Amino acid sequence: MEKLKIVFMGTPEFAVGILDTICQNKYEVVGVITAADKPAGRGQKVSTSAVKEYAVANNLKLLQPTNLKDETFIEELKLLNANLFVVVAFRMLPEVVWKMPKLGTFNLHASLLPQYRGAAPINWAIINGEEKTGVTTFFIDDKIDTGAMILQAETPISKNESAGELHDRLMKIGSNTVLESLALIENGNAKPQQQDDSLITKTAYKLNKENCKIDWSKSGVEIYNHIRGLSPYPASWTILKDGENEWNIKIYESELLDEKHDYKLGTVITTKKELSIAVKNGLLSVKVLQFPGKKKMKIHELLNGVQLSENTIVI
């Protein structure tokens, strides 16, 4: 048995949950690596990562390299004298980094590898209507999400679950899976299994403005899954058109109603308190949306102040 000396690498809130679990279980974290601070938003106020905030609050040694191959950073990393690196939601590591620790470098990925390799596995699992997902720990190699697997944990996805809700559940499942992986490595009992690339049918490529836009020609179920799979971030969006007025709006919550109709696809139907959109095989009842420059609103709040004509559509 070899006592673990861990360097943790991560950036967003998802990584914080894992780092906290490692610390709470009395593992020695000798260093934390996270993204460099950067200006963000309209005011270009300097933004720090969630992992940095946690590291500072808990007096953990912190490094924020802009270049992972920088010689100064590499030397600082070596001086930490870690024997294991744990990576959660971070950048691709150069070989000089992931090969450094004696016991290797392992990553936690929020899918059942080899399915959904890539940047947004939680979102795409829901968008694609999957009924299950999970997490995988694996030793990093020279490609993205391809290394030998240590452990997996599976969980069902409910029909109404949002990406945000699944994110929070996977953070807890992932924390336990990381702890189990640490115990196996510490005791010399890890038996990594190579991934079978022949099983790959889905990938989790990066989200962008184009693939977050709602395609109203798709089925109602596909549109509903698209909305919940991108909620609360980065959020699905569409163009709401009322005569000469057009707005790029984000839709955060909806409900699919099994109602027959003769409306043209994309037609917006409103009452005093409800807004529905005609889709294939039903109506999509919008519950929460956001207009440009405004806060998120429930539909009844919007309809209190905005009157849409009968010719309003989404495109």
C-alpha cells in the first residue's frame, strides 16, 4: 500500500464536488491546478474558476498555468512530489504532465465510456433521449477520453430530468466513483480495462450557438429533449417573430402536450397565462423563457406585460 499524494486538476463546479469529497475523506492533496483568471461578461470583470475559489478557501496549494508545457510550471509541478494526478473537467494534458506521477493520471468523465467522449456528455445524453448514463474513471493517454477504464457507475435518466439536475446527481455519483478508484489504486488493486471502440455510437461534441438552436422541424419529443438537455446552461434558443419584431429568446423549461392540432409547425398560441408552440404530434407548452437583456421569466409573468399577435411564430 502506497500513501497517495494527489494533485487535482479541474475548473468548474462539477470538479469542486469531487475535490471536496477527496479532501473530506482525508486524502492528501498537495496541489490544485485550475484555469487562469480571465475577464468575462459585459464589464470584463475578472472571473475566477469555481475550483480556485474552493482551493483558496481551503488553503490548498494553487497553480494557474496558461501554458501546460511551460518549463516553469513543469518544474513547480514536479516539486509538489505527487504520485497521482486526478483530473475532472479540465483541459487536455500534454504527455510531459500526465506521465509525470508514478501511479499515473486518471480522469473522471460523465458518461459510460466509450460512449459520449467529448466536451458535453451530460447535455448530449439528454438531447439524444438516452434512458441511462453514468460516470467513468480512466487513466489518461495521448487521446481524448480513450484511456483504460478503472471503474464505471450507471444511473437512469428520468424523462423529465434537466441537464442541471443530472449534473448534480452525477457529481455525487462521480465523487463516490473517484473515492473507490483512489482506494483501488492506493491498495494496488486497480485492473484497468481497455475501451472497446467498436461500441461507439454517440459522441459529445462541443456545444455552440448553432447546435443549441431549436429545429422546429423535428419531433415534439426531440425538441423537448433538446430544451431540457441544455437547461440551465447554455440554454436552447430560437427566434420569436411577431410581425416586424424579432427576438432571440432562450427556453429553459417546457412541457410536451399530446394534443392534435391543425396549426402550422412553429405557430405560437397564447392565452392569458399560457404560451404553446405547434410541433409534430402535439403542442410544446413553454414554462420559462428569457428575452434578450431580461431575466428569466415564467410565462404568466411575460404575458402580463407582453401581448403577442395571432401571427406570432418561432423560426
